[in-house]
Amino acid sequence: MSGDITVSEKAREKLLILKSEASIGDDCGLRVSVQGGGCSGLSYKLDFDDVQQPGDQVFQVQDLKLFVNLKSYLYLAGTELDFSDGLDGKGFHFINPNASRTCGCGESFSV
């Protein structure tokens, strides 16, 4: 299994739309992180960020840059970020092979 963090085409397109709507420059990337909380113990967090921090893992997905701090990367290695706009839920979803349990909403997980 690859340790890269990937983004589906649908998620990439939605992120580019959000960047455009918020007038965020091309030099800004997406910070993907994990924090304590949520019903399963850990939750995902997405923010736009224009600064690479020391220790960040950086992934280039076509025209989108991802920043992941080392602590979060340990939980996210091999994860795919996807986007759904279907009837069963709209929003970003993480397909995380490291998660042993996820909550019903898909926003938190445990390992």
C-alpha cells in the first residue's frame, strides 16, 4: 500500500471550486489533519493554508497541493479524500485504510 494521500477527481474539482469562490490564490494548498474529538475519538480537519510548516509531508495532486503534519500523516497514510453530492450525504469523505472504526457520519474514526 502506498503512503501517499490521494484526492479523487470529484474532490479535487470541488476543492478548486471552493478556492475560486473564496478568492484563494493558486499558491495556497489544502491542510489535511487529524485532531482529537468526534464520536470515535479522532476527527478529520480540512483548511486552506499557504504556509508549509517544518515537518509537513507535501503531496501534489495535479494542480492541488496537500500539507499534512507528521502526527496526522501517521493516521492518514494511504487515505483517499473523496467528495459525494448524492442523496446519502453531501460532503468530503475520507477512505482511510488505517481506521479500525468510523462513526456513521464519517467525520471521525479510531485506529
